[in-house]
Amino acid sequence: MTHSDRAADHKTPLQARSSGPLTGRVRVPGDKSISHRALILGALAVGETRISGLLEGEDVLNTAKAMRALGAGVHRGLCEPSFGGHAQTRKA
């Protein structure tokens, strides 16, 4: 079967449909770049985000400070950082 034969089989365009919000848990090994991403995505997310296995190097802690400066609620719990909601616009 050639590429053009396969293309002819797919005449109907694909459609994406809206669905509900993503929920769940993801466990990945601790890593500096993943720690930065987890902090940033947690700050952007709506609701509470808990991060375990965060590598707390100076640069990662500075990323947490930056997320606080942008308005995200970053809190250090007994065993893991958590975020309360997404960044809010500050009222003047």
C-alpha cells in the first residue's frame, strides 16, 4: 500500500472535541528542569497543585520566588510545596 493509497482511505477530516479538565497524578523522577517546569505549571494551574520530589537547589528556589512575585501562592508544607490557584491580577 502506497502513501497515496493510505491518504485516499482517510477522506474524512479528523475532528477534536472539547472535554472536561485534566485531572490526575503524574510521578516522574526528581530532576532540576522538571522541578522548574512543575513550579511554573503549578503556578499557572487553577486550584491546588502539590509537588513531591522537588529538587530544592538555589535556582529552583528562585523560580518559586519568581512565581510568588507573579502572584501565585507558593507554600512549603511538611513534605512538599503546594500552590493555591493560578496567578491573580493585583488590584491597585
